[in-house]
Amino acid sequence: MKLRSEFVCQQCGYKSASFLGKCPNCGEWNSLVETVLPSSQLTVNGEQLTQNLIKLSEVKSQQIKRIPTGFSEFDRVLGGGIVPGSIVLISGEPGIGKSTLLLQCAMHIVAGLPGHQGVRSSGRKKPDSLSTRIPDNQHSVLYVTAEESAQQVKLRSDRISKPPENLYILATTNVEAILAACYKVVPRLAIVDSIQTIFTDKLTGSAGSVGQVRECAQILQRLAKSSGVPIFIVGHVTKEGSIAGPKVLEHLVDAVCNLEGDGMHSFRLLRSLKNRFGSTFEVGVFEMRDSGLVEVANPSEIFLAERSAGRVGSVVTSTIAGGRPILAEVQALCTSSLFGLPTRRVTGLDFSRVQIVLAALSRTGVKLNSSDVYVNVAGGLKIGEPAADLSAALAVASAAWDKPIEPKICAFGEVGLLGELRSVNNFDKRKAEAKRMGFSDIISSERFSGLEAAIRYACGA
């Protein structure tokens, strides 16, 4: 049978039936590489098809035994732990702590946490090629470093703790070498750092190109599904904050987690953007220290630890991060503007939402026409939900009138364009968390229907 091929741009993924010197999609020169299309596996009589054909009702349900990462916060985001045979993409800004987090997880797993029974815990039988060639290694982890040398990884591990046995380091950028190492070690977990720096010999494009990222991800996916070895992949992000590479990378993996935070603060949030085995509304909170990442069991206490109660322009709000409430401090500062156009600066909140709040405040007697307004969420936390509208409004009003908010007040609610207060979801959770932390006076849409009444009560006006 004659082989079919097509030409694929290694920068944007554009496909053409014939060679083109310049890609018509992205404009790159000499970026189209010939790729052989896989031939169909279907035989004339359909024999190959019927081998994989089965009724859904005949599929036996199996209890999947997840692998604990050693971090309860990480397990929460993954839905209870690592699913054998899964492939997870971890993204984040450079230096945010992705490699440190995964190295710590590897060290925890190698240490032999309870319930570790090798890759066979998934109930999936190993292929004959693996079981006959490679001895089982129940507590081993393979850490593939394509960005650093083995010595650099060793320096980081020494800072965390003494490196345990059976933590294998492979410094390579070749995905075929990664396959060979997995067949040799059969690890309980494999970590690839990172997908943008490895390549396959099947393609001629450079590492990090669209074709290389897609092909390497598919190779690792087939490895995970056929052997039952879960794989963590580190992914770079662009300057816009999206994951670098083709969108198909996010479709291929089972879960996408993003580690976010501010380099000026020590707190890190691990969010689940996609999860085939759990909820996408969970968030794990960590603190970066000299010895590595430490999980935060009580985020509200941490974010309010340095708060000075009774200060002008300070209000506590209750936000939902994942499935749990977290208390945070919203701060505001109003100063006389030196220019004709007042300045508006927002950190940690949605700028468009704050603009709506400032417009609504103008209807309540808070004059901001000649004032520069600065709004910030203390501790580096980012809040994107409308429930923070009311706390931002109270903080700005307090700063504009130079009147402090009562220290026991916790405010949350959405502010409408007409100045009305709207209810928010998970009200009981927010209220219970505020009560637990000692905030007995809750300002929300249940007590006040309008923004003006809430402001005058909170500021004592």
C-alpha cells in the first residue's frame, strides 16, 4: 500500500498537501516538514476493529486506587491523588515552583507512602513486553530533566531534604530515551520537565515547535495508557499567560493544573483547569520557603495574619477558591489627583468590576472625580468573582471619607449598575468561615438591598 504524507508547519501546525517555502498561516520560511500519515489499521473483513469492539454494559467497573502525592492540597486538586495511567500537565510562570513541587512529590512517593503497590494498583495488567523484560520497582520515580543537569537537580533536592533511594534522574531532551528509561525502570511515577524542551527523532523541527510538542505529547500519552505509569508534564506559559504550544496539548492530557502566584509573595495557588478524574473547582494553597513548598491548611489565617484592624480603607471579604471559602483583606487608598485625569490602579481584583463599583459609588455620595484610587488584595491573592464587589466599595468609601470600618465586619456581595446588592453563591460557606475567624458582623445582600445603606452602616455615616 502506498504511504501518504503531508507537509506540516512546525511553528503553527498548518497542513499542506504539497511543499511550500513560506507558511501561508504564520509567515515562517522553510517551516513545513513532510510527515508520513499513519496507515489505517482496519482490515477488509474488519478483524482489527472487532478486537476492540465491546458493549459499554459489559465493561467491568474497577476501583481505582489513587497514588497520594504527599501533599493533601495537591491531592485535593487532583481529585484524591494520582490516577495510575493518567497524564497531568503542570503549567506556571518561570520560577513559580513547578519543578520544586514535582520534585517534592517524587521524594514523598519514593519514601514509600502507605498503599504503594507499584503501577499494578490500577488493576491494569502490564503488557507482556514490560512484564517479561523489566523487573518491578514498586517505589521508584523517574525524574526527566531536559532543562537542568542532574547536578542542578541534586542541589535543589539537597535544599529540600536528603534524596531518597530509587529516585532516578535522567538528563535528556530525547523522548525516545525517556521511553527506554521507563521500560527499564518501570517507575511508579514519571516526571518530564518540560514538554517544550524535548524532541523526537521522527520530526526534523526544533524542540518546542508545534509539531514536536504535539508528537512528544502523543508518545508520552501512549506510554502512560499502555503501561499504567502516570506521567507529570511541566509546561511553559506565554507572556499572555496561556500554555505554550498547540491547543491539542491540553486536549491530550487528563488534567491541567496551573501553579500561580506573585514573585513578591510567598504564597502559591494550584488550580485545576481540567480534570477527567475530579472537580475543576478545587484550589490548593502552598507557601514557598527556603526548604521548598509547604501546604497551607488554613489559608484564611495566613492571609489575615498581618492585618491591622481598624485602619482606614481596609475590609475583609470572603471569597470561594475552589470549593472552600478563604478570607482576604481588600485595601483601598484615595488621594487627591495632581492631573486632570485621575489614576485608577487595581491589583488582585478584576479591573472592569472595580470600574463598575466606582461608577456605582458616585450614586451614593462618594465623590471620586478628583481622586486617584488604588485597590489591592493583600497577600498577593487574586479574586475574580463578583462577590468581592461590596468589599471593594466599602474599602474605597472608607478611604474617601477617612472613616475606618468596624474590625468585626466581613463583607461580600455583587454590586449592580443601579447600586443594588445581589446575592452570591455559597453564602452559608462564606458566612461560616467568617464566623469561625471571629467576624461576627456580616454585610451582604441579606441585610442590605442597596449599596448606599451598606456603606453608611459600615462607615458609621
